[in-house]
Amino acid sequence: MWSRMLLVLICVSGGLAGCAKESIVITAENRSLLKSVPFYSMHDAPPDFYYVTKGEEIMGDLSMGLLSSVKQGFHDDLAGLYHLENPNRTIAQDLTRRVVKEYDLKDIRPNEVDGSWSEPEDLKRRFSQGLLLEVRTAQWGLRPTSWSKFHVVLKSAARLVSLQDAKEIWYDTCVFEKLDGGDRDPNLEDLKAKDGELLKAMVRAATETCTAELWTKFQQLTSPR
């Protein structure tokens, strides 16, 4: 129930991954636009890296106190304390490298300015021509496997916008939630040990898996679902 409530909140608040929006599969015709220049990539800051305990999750179910359950202020800022990598930046950079290598692109313009997932018409006015790859994360954090064990959740989306047409020509999402199960999932103390070494590794694995999933979806050539 808690997860369904969170999904509703994300969709209502403008999050992307996991919402009702359907994938847009890039077609062979649109793929030819990859030779358009320039090729921009952009990302924004991720939402707060949250974690909830099993007790908070249950209380969220009972009281429908979803906002208080996921509010970062209840806990340490794990992303800040352990310098967790921005998944949007990592995914955008990795996808850009793959596209550049696959299609031998030359005019690459990574943009570190905050990406706001604007309407394509706004992006057209801002950049005028070429293609723009953008990545946005709707949710990342720790969810309880049991009373003391946690696993990483990451939900992100990526899109490719044809700027001259002001049109999304590719859009898809990735969802990572790996449960090792039972005693194999780490507790919070394990995650924080050695300057968050295990936490960083688990977040990195989630990001790499998400990137690989998005790249696989990008390479598919079928009609939009």
C-alpha cells in the first residue's frame, strides 16, 4: 500500500519513472536524426535520497502519513554525508558516451545547467536545433526489507528531444529494486561503515543497471507501445 501511495504522489508531483506515461520507442527514421548537430545532454539534481524504516512504512500504511514517512528531515542526509553520486549526471554522461561511440557523433555539448524537464517547445526556444538527451530521477533511496535490513531503490527516466521539431522522439524509464532477501540484505550500520563504502557500491550498481536498461531500450526498433 505504501509503495502505491508513493507512486501516486510522484505522478501528481511531476515525477516520471513509474507513472502512466508510456514509452516512446525510437524509430529507424528518428534514429537518423542522431546525425543532427549539435547533440546536447542535460540533467537535473535528484530528489532527496530518502530512507524509511519498517515501522515508518507500517505507520504510513495505517495513518496515510506518506509525506511524513518519506520526509528527509527525519533522518541523516545520507547522500550529503557520503557524497553519493548524482544518478542523473551519471546516467546522462554514460548514455551520452554510448550514443557518441555508436553513432560517431562529433558536436557534443554537455550542459551542466539545471535541467527542468521543460516542454519541448521551451527547449526549442532555448537551443533551437539539434538533439537533447535528458535524464531525471523520480525516486532513489533505501527501503526496508525487514525491521533492520535495507535495499536500494532507483527510478529514473530518460528522453531524447528533437529540438527543431520540438518533439520527444524517445522516452523510457528504468526501475531498480534488488532484494537479496533475508539476512543477505545489509543493515544501516553496514551501509554506513567505512565512510559509506557499501552504500556507495549499492547505489553505483543501481545506477549502472539503470543505465544499461535504458540503453537496451534505446536500441530497440519497434513501434511505440
